[in-house]
Amino acid sequence: MDTPNYLLINQAEILLPNGELLLGDVLCGNGEILQIAPQITTMPENTQILDAKGLTLLPGVIDPQVHFREPGLEYKEDLFTASCACARGGVTSFLEMPNTRPLTTTQAALDDKLQRAAQKSLVNYGFFIGATPDVLPDLLTANPVCGIKVFMGSMHGNLLMDDPEVLDRVFAQGKRLIAVHAENQARINQRRQEFAGITDPAIHSQIQDSQAALEATQLALKLSKKYQRRLHILHLSTGEEAELLRQEKPAWVTAEVTPQHLVLNTDAYETIGTFAQMNPPLRSAKDNEILWNALRDGVIDFIATDHAPHTLEEKAKGYPNTPSGMPGVETSLAVMLTQAKAGKCTVAQVSHWMSTAVARGFGIPNKGKIEVGYDADLVLVDLVNYHPVLREELQTKCGWSPFEGWDLTGWAQVTIVGGQIAFDRGKLNTNVRGQALSFGVN
Ligand code: DOR
């Protein structure tokens, strides 16, 4: 059956771009928001009515850093399962990283991903192109891309960019956004040797310590200033980096933080062991607080999950043989809205960090706000009731979450992608397909 072209979201608490809430209706048609009013009574005949009483309508989440594993590593996750997890989590667009097999370092590899996503993804998609030490020509021309991904550390093989001279060349050429995974690989290598033989996963945060992150962020900032190059610092993890950015962050630099770096810290190794292992690693409770302050003060611009699924078998291998990374798209919005409920921030701030600021930062047109003419990428959340993170409800193929058992509020009840209902109170509509995103000057 065809989905009707028009959708009326009836009597939601609507988060407006000025941060105010309006109890009212939103009419969507042909993928866009057509009208917002306290009550809409005139609408086309074939309009589907969605009862939204008691729910809050937010712009759909745009997750600016995910690893969805297709092609090549589909045993961990694929674009279909990952996008189902997105729809369940209220994520209507994602920006995906190039560490798939093959690596996304050429136009051909990018085209392949775009084609796969068009066939499989329930939500909208965009991709980074990966920088390699041989600085392939497609780095500057491949299209559409949201930016160039540079792994300064925490990566093996061709994507590792740990030579400062090569980094300088990448920053010197072209104008498109560079997103860095900022960890100093030389320091990590040296400390890995120093701590060799230790199997307690908590050592991970000491091997890849705060200093390793700070040194790489300092270098990226220096190069960005040298060439006035648009820089985005991925998953900021330390108080030291946040303080550095507070002192000297140029207007063309943005930074993000993950929910896990805000709400988890090294105590998590005691409860979930290697499932807490990620790069950059979890830090201290003090770092959590400094990162929160930086986020609230606008030093950190947005929230990304760094969704990095690995199987239960892989995660059970025992440190240091376990891969780093944890899934996140399914829980990020609820984790953040639960924090809002607890008084850490407001719902409007969460929506700004997870939607509006991301669209602005990557120049994604017509997304990230509930405004007439904007795309109808929306999420209805329940800010009243709580529900735990349950393994059996997870859509991600990896089948686990670091937040299992956490009682969260703000779960997505209905997720709307381009005016189509992709997820409705526990049920996915797997016929829905997202679209390729476009990016400002990139
Ligand atoms: O822990 C991580 N795992 N951090 C990253 O940035 C990459 C990732 C992965 O792809 O598994």
C-alpha cells in the first residue's frame, strides 16, 4: 500500500526554533513541513492523521559520526540494521565514517556506499571520505561528502595519518571540512609497550591517555589556524582539550562529544569491562563535568554517538584483544533527554546539539528545525514515562548496548523521515527509504 503524501501530526508539544513549545498541529506534505499551527482543520483528503497527544515533537536527530560497517564488515552491522536502529532511536540522518572494507577513499567506493544506502537505509545518509598518507586525488573531488576524515591515531593500516608532514599537506590542500580523530599514535605505541601484559581493560584509558588526546588536538588546531581550514574535532574526551578549545577555538572550528563521554567514565570498566572500551577512551568523572560545562557554554557544538558496533564474541575476547567501540544510535536521544530531565540541560539544548547545530555545522540544507519549508524529518518523544534499555529490543545487529538496564525517558515513539513514518511505537516500517544528504560548500 502506498504511504499517503500528507501527514498531520495532531496535538503535539512542538519544539519551535526559538526554543519555545507550542501545543499544536504540524502538516507535512511531499517530504516537507507545510504548516504549523495550534489547530489545522483544512488539509488534503488523503491526509494520514497521527495522534501525538502527550508527546513532544523534535527535529529528527542528525548523528554526525557513525561506523555502520557496510561494505565488508556486515557481520557486525549493515546499513539496513543500523538504519533500523537509527529509526528506533529518533535518528533521521547519519554521517558515516570511511573505515569499511574497502575503505571509502575514492569516488568509486563512495558511489558504492551511496547506492547501498539508497537500497537499504530507512533514514537519510551522508558519508565522509578517508584521508590516506598517499593523499589520493579523490579526497578533494569526491562528491557528495560531508568532509574528510583523518585518523591521527587509533587506526591501523592505510587510514592512519600519524605523520605531521603528511597532515600538513592535507590541511594545506583544498577547503573542505576536515574531521579529526585526535589521538597521538606515537604516544599510544610507546605506552602500549610500557603497559604490555596487563589484561585489566581499565588500562586502556591509561595507555591512550588524556595527554595522547590533547597533543593531537593541539596539532590539529595548529594546522587549522595555519591554513584557516575548517576543522571538526570528533568525540572530544578530555577536560584538557575542552579547556584548550575554550581558550583558543577559532570561529571555523567545531567540536563534538559523545553521550558516553558525558555519562560514563572509567568506573564503567568495573561494571561492563571491555564493553566500556572505546577510542578515545572513557575518562574520569571530573572530565565528564568539564565536558558538560563546555557543551553548555557552546565550546562543544554537538553530540555524536561514534556508533561503533562489534559483536558480543569480539567484545568477550579479553583485553587487549578486544576491539574498541560501542553502539549508540538507538540510545543517544533517550540518554540525553534523561539527562535533561535530571536537570543537566534543557530539552531545547539537547535538540540544538543533536539536530540544529549539526545541520548548520555541515551546511545540510533544510534540516534540523521544525519550520515551514524544512524537511519533515521529525521525532515524537515521550518525556513522561521511563523504559529500560533492553537487549531484546535492540535493532543494532551487534545485539548489545553499554546502557543495558538504564531506565531512560525521552524514547522516540514515532520517527518520521521525509514525511514518512519509519518507526511507530515499537514497529518499524521497513519500506521507508531515506535520501542522500547534501552539504554546503563541500
Ligand atoms: O572506539 C572506536 N571504534 N572509536 C573509533 O573512532 C572507531 C571505532 C570503530 O570503528 O570500531
